[in-house]
Amino acid sequence: MTHEELKSAALARADVRAEYDALAPEFELLRRMLQARKQAGLTQEEVAERMGTKRSTVARLESTLATGQHSPSIAISQKYAKAVGRKLEIRFVRE
């Protein structure tokens, strides 16, 4: 069974789909953070230096978002955004 087949089968279950959908904001934040870092041409080490922290902290930030175990604070997100040459923007949109 391929990864896509396994994912499709799992998401066919309502309980799994609900949990997966609940993590969508974290996955979107991670995708945007990684995209911004890549566009800036920076490594985790370089982002960490600009944030005044260690590479392991940036790695942990990115990996915990991928697992949904942690949501970074606004302050940390702002520091990350500044380190990659961006500005954090938070909006409320209608559902």
C-alpha cells in the first residue's frame, strides 16, 4: 500500500478526518514558514542566528508544527518572520 492509499483510507474514517482537519491551521503555518525560509535562501542555522537562538530551536519549532504537538506563540512567529525577511500578518476571515 502506498502512502497516498493509506492516507486516503484513513481519511475515509470520519474520526480521522476530523482530527486531520483540526490540524489544518498548523500545517498551513508550517508550509508558509518553510516556503518563506526557502525563498529567503536560508538554512535553519542562519534563521536561528538571526533570531538569536540555536538551530535546534528552529528545527524543533518546524518539526512540532508538522506533528501538531505545538503552536508557536505570536512573538516567536514574529521573530521567525523577521529572520526570513517577512512580516507576520494575522487575519480573521469568515468561515
